[in-house]
Amino acid sequence: MKNSRINDIAKTAGVSVSTVSRVFNNRPYVKEELRKRVLEVAVDMDYTPKSMARRDTISIVISRPDDFVSNNYERSLVRSVRSGKAERL
């Protein structure tokens, strides 16, 4: 299946979205039988996590950078981020 989502996996595996999330994040409190079922369904459905949904993604919202920053370096950095020119760390 193309573009499978967590909701699709949960429905097919007969579990909640929370359970699928716990399995994918290797959290406790999931019976081994359910863990195996969810992972098998994910493989069968060719599930690939979306990179934007990952934990290592951050967002910054600065509506008025000139009021927020105190020096030219910070001002330049904020403007680069706002314009999409900042490099990914």
C-alpha cells in the first residue's frame, strides 16, 4: 500500500493509534503479541515514517525579530531562518 499512515496501520492491525505510536517509539506497556502484529502490518503496508513528523524536527516562530534580538548577528540569523536560507544543523 502506498503512503500508509499510522491510522491505516492501526485499523488494519485492530489496535489504537496510540498503540501503534508506542510500538514505533519502542515504548513499554505493549504486549509482545500486539507489538509483533503492528510491526508485521507496517512491513506489509510498506510504511515509511514522514520525516517532518519526527521528533528531531523543530519549529521556530518569531513574528517581530527586530524586537526579539539585540545584535546584528542574531538579527541576521533570524532573518535567514525566516527566509528559509538557514542551514540544517
